[in-house]
Amino acid sequence: MERTRNSPIRVADPVRRGERGGGGQGERRSPGGRGGARTGNPKGGRRTYPEGVSDYESGQAMRVYVPLTLSGLAAAHRAGELGPGPLTAYAVTPALREWYVSDDIEELEYAALSRAASASLRMIAGDPAATRRRVVVAVDVPDGDAVADPDHILDASSLGEVAIASAVALAKAAAVHVDSDEADKDVTAAAAALGAADLGDGDAQFTVDGAEDHELLWFGIQEIPNLIG
């Protein structure tokens, strides 16, 4: 089924997913969260470039997912770029391919998007003034510009993480993924519970998972002014 503008993208953290008492970082997972079934499409089900074939689709670029807050998105819009560098983003790295039990590129892209959404939640948790909505910008960068840290290749918490040395023009973005207003309550609770979840509190982790049950919406970059307004 083809997805259209503002269609929902289901985001979960496959490494940390699970019901109370289930899952864990030591267990490989499919990229679909609870039950292993993926819903949603990280590319929104439509071409991200209006004409021709994008560099990403032709294999000349890497799709990366940059976590932000809404205020960070507003700053990027004013500056016309995601930056300054270095930027932390998430992509289909060799380590992410190795970890997840799927060879499907769309499944793996979904997993990278999920990792970026989790990173956005951490940004929100660290900024009491931030609007409680996760934000991820999908952007295509030249192959080689996104580099994974070899020291973290076996670190489950860093799966898919890459560094981009310099700022990236916002015009190169393919899409923006943002929580709906309805997610505000659960994202707020998840941000507050994140510290305890990191220390192994099962109830706190369940609260974090509650935010991940919400679906991100897909927006074109031309819609950023409406998102930040």
C-alpha cells in the first residue's frame, strides 16, 4: 500500500523492546519491535525527490537519520543546514546489518530510523524546555561522509550510529519525521523515565516503550515552517 504525505511511520527501539520482563540488549531482534512485525515505511512510501532518481536510490549516497528536537529543527531551518558538524546520525551500518535478523534494506532503514527516534527522545529528556515530540530528519549524504566509530562496533547502544564531519544543507533532506500531538503525554512520561530505564528499572522501561508505540508522521521539507510555527 502506497503511503502519502503525513502518513504514520511506526517507530520502536528494536534493541530495547519487549513486554515487562522480556527482551534485552543481549538479544538480536527483527526491526519490527513487539512481535517482530514491522509496520510503516521509513521512506514514506513515495519518492523523496520530485524528479528523476535520487542519489540514494541510484546507490551514490547513504540515507542517514538525524535526531533533533523541534527547537533544533527550527534552528536548522533558520540556518538552512543541519549543523554545525560533527553531526551524530543513524544509518544502515555493517554492525546494524549484523545485529538485526533481516536482510531487507527497507527493514534495516526502518531500524536506523528507530535508533534516531530513540536518540531524539534522549535529547528531549536532556532539555526541559523542549517540546515533547520526537523529530528525525532523513537526509542523503555522499558515501564516505557518514563514518561509524570502529571502537563501538560491538556496542548495542551505538548500533547504526555514524558521525558526519561537517554541516549538511537542509535542502538535501528527503523528509522529516515528527510525533503527532497525541504522543505528547507518553513522550513526556518516557523522557522522565529514561534515566531510571537506563539503570534497569523494568517499569520505567515499560513507560519508555509506551512512547515508542506512537507513530511518527512523515512530512516534506517544505512543511517545516508549519511544524515549527
